[in-house]
Amino acid sequence: MQLSLVNQWLLKPWVKPLLWLLCAVPFAGLMVGLATDQLGANPAEKLIRETGEWTLRWLWLTLAVSPLREAASLPALLRYRRSLGVTVFIYAVLHFLAYAWLDKGLVLDDIIKDVYKRNFILVGVAALVLMTPLALTSFNAAIRKLGGKRWQALHKLVYAVALLGLLHFYWKKAAKNDVSEVMVYAVILAVLLGWRAMRKGGVMGMLRTR
Amino acid sequence: MALIRTSRHFSHPDSGMTHGVSSEITPRAVYEGRRAWLKEAAALGGAAVGLQAASGLWLSGDAEAATAAAPLVARPGVLAALPGVRSTVVGAYAMDKVTPYEKVTRYNNFYEFGTDKEDPWQNAGTLKPRPWTLSIEGEVGKPLKLGLDDLLKLGAMEERIYRLRCVEGWSMVIPWVGYSLSTLIQRAAPTSRAKYVEFISLADEKQMPGVRSGVLDWPYVEGLRIDEAMHPLTMMAFGLYGEVLPNQNGAPLRLVVPWKYGFKSAKSIVKIRLVDKEPVSSWTKANAREYGFYSNVNPTVDHPRWSQATERRLGEGGFFAPRKTTLMFNGYEAQVGQLYAGMDLKKYY
């Protein structure tokens, strides 16, 4: 296979550290904003909202890797998918911690009650729970131990995570009667998942491991 | 007005004898100093005030000849002055720490200018609060059309410090300037068929970019029962922090109903209608299950998607400050509880 120039660049050793650095930028920005009182009148709400939206953005980007590497003939992109996936998980954990700490004062009883009472919270927590095994098996040793096929099958959970994440976001925004932003996320996700379904001959094919 | 305790479950913070924050009590030396300062200022005042009004702001000089009073909060010096005398209405002074001006004016829900909290602050510059006409019609003996200057002179401007609790779970404490809505409504001589009051906000695409979106069914409509509207705490506000209302806060005049969730307090009002049937407010129309007609602040009735038991007081106690307990009727139970005696507040949310 002929490697394009971009592919060659993508194989350079410094790309991965650079990617990690880029992944840290939104959170670092929030921390700087917090320290310098630039997060507006309600910094706690801003921190919860921004970590949540960045979780979605990183997840959508992770899901874009496969279509992009085919469409743009950039096979080297694949080596960064796992880093992006781990970034999704880190932002999801930060989002949950921000909620649990700033909204619920880290009172476990209140958090459990909230999850039980509110579908919107339940769906968000479910997405985080489903993400956890994916994050825990994101090391080479875990792939070897599970075997490629089983590892791949397990990581199909990411589709469920994406749909739950979108629903969580939709329910949150619907309260304000403003779902235009949610629609943008929904359309992009539809394209990303639709591309997979088309290539694999339907949704079932998409869920089957090769 | 008698203070009637209608419920044993909620203690009231505004008995007048307790001060939530001891540092909020004005020391004698300070208020005596203020009085001396006022005497001097009275002589100079007119000229200075006229200058501010001339700087392209909506308040004309003559309306500002209103009574000077000891302001409870320092003017930020951003807009034209609108001084108010101290209010004698019971409950008009929340003892809470007042929310900083920057937070009051940069964190608003005013969907006519966008749905993000900072949108109104960024986009409301296109609103023209002058000239402005308010009409009062419907079940009234004397329908009225009042210009802003008439409205400003209609009653004595009072400064009142109210808590504001948003349905979303955050709260502020705001020093408003205005007078009781009853002052205005009485002028129109409501008939016996006037059971409710409907408030209609401006909806002008040219001035309000958000009106082009279909987020709500424009114009923004709110409503109160007539006894709620005539309650002395219900206020028609023309200013805050001793100055005219910033556009993003609902210039040139807005409703303030401190014991209800913030969205009940309609902004930039152009029409008040007295009616015999319960008006359908914009949020009820959009989602009746989540936003009822009454929308009284009530920590025991949750929003379907979040708890209303606590609130985040903006600008107080730092980033990690725990949320505050939300008070029944936002802490105005002693003043307004009797309006709802015998009502099932879970049903009439």
C-alpha cells in the first residue's frame, strides 16, 4: 500500500503525545477559566455542562476514525482511536465527578436517589457504566488476553454508549425547549453509524464481529 | 399587613428581626454618614444625574428628578440613575447578600435574545427601550395607553431587595427599583370580571433575534391570578442597582414576582390584559407537565427532571459552596402563604 504524506506524518513518534496534549486542552481551559474567574456567573454549571459536551465531542470523534480512515485513505489513523476512546472515558468521569461534587455535594445517598428518580441521570450513569469495561480493556495486554474477536465484540458497546449519551443530552436540553444543538449531534451520529451499517449490510451486520 | 404563619413546616427568614448575615446590618456610623452625604448630594444631584441621562441612555432627565434616597447598594455606574426610596412593603428587604451586578446582568434567561445564559447580555443591545408604550386593556373600566415617562411618574420609585429563584435551580438576590404592580392596575379600574392578569412581552424580530427561532410560541405570555397581581410584593420594576434596567434584564419595564420561579416574571412588557379566564403562559403551552400556571417556588414539588429542594446561590461562598436549601414560596411564605390556603400545591404546581 502506498502511504500518503499525511500517513507518514501520522506514524511519527511524537504524534501520540501531541494528541494527548490536545485532548487535555479543553479541560485545561476550564481549569484556567476557573482559576481566573472566567467561567461566567455560574461556574459550577458551566463545568458540568462543558465536561459533558466534551465527552460527546470526543466520542463522536472516536467514532469518526473508522469512516475517516477509509474515506480519506488514512489507515494510520487507527493507532489513535484507542487514545481518543480513553479520552472519552476520562471526560465522562470528570463530568460525573463534577455533577456528584458540585450538584450533589458528594452525598452518595442523594446521588443514588437522583439516579433512581430521574431517567435523564439514569441514562447518563448507564452510559458511564457501559464505558467502564471498554476503558479497563484498553491496554495491549487486555486485548491479548481477551483475544481480538472477543475484544472487538465487547467494544461494540460503544454504539450503545453513544446512543445513551445522545439521549442524556436530549433530555437535558428538552427541558429548555431548545434541541437544535442536539439535532446537530444526532445527524452526525446518524452519518457515522449509518456508514457502518451500509458497509456491513444493515444494523445486524454492523454488530457482528468479523 | 398581618404576618400569618400558614404552615408549620417552613420557618420564615424575613420576620424582620433576624438577619441572615450579620455583616449586612448597616452600622450606625455608616447610615448617619449616608444621611449627611445625601444632604450635600441633593444640592449637586440634579446636574450630575442629567449628565448620565444624556449619555445615550433611555431615561430622560426629568423623570430622574424623583426622590433621592439612601441607596442600599452602590450604583455600578453603567446606566442612567434611577433612585428609589426605601419600600415600606413587608418583606421588601431580603437579608441575603446581594448578588454582584456582573452576575445579575450576564446570566439571564431571555429567550428573545437566545437560549444561552450569556446570549441576552451579548445580544440585547438591539432592544430599543424608548419610545415604549404599555397598554392595559380587557376587563377594565379605563383602558390605558401609557408612555414610559408616564409610567415612571405613576408611582414613587422604591428600592426593594428580592430573592430570585430560577426554576433551573439557581438563585440571585437583586436590588430592584420600581413600584407595586397594584399601583398600575388600579389606574385602569378593573371590573368585577377581572379574575386574572395576562402579561405580554414585546416580540419584535428586528429588535430581538431569538424571536425568529421556534423555541417558544411568541410573544412571551405570562399570567397571574388577580390577587397575586395585586399583592404588594408583586412589582413592576424599571431598574436595578439604582439604575435603569439593562436591556438583558427586561428593559424598560418588567414584572417581578419574588415567590414564583423566575420565568413568571415577564420582561419588556408591552401589554397587560385583565381577563376572566386563566391565561395560558408560554412555558405551560410548551410543556404543561413541567411548567404549571402557578409555578410557586416549592422545595417539595420537584421539576420532573430535577429536584427543587436546593438551589445554587450565584456569586456566594465560592465555587465549592454547597447548595442552599430552597425555602417555601422562596422565603415569602409569611407574606403570600394565605393566597394559597387550602390549595393542593402539588396539583396546582
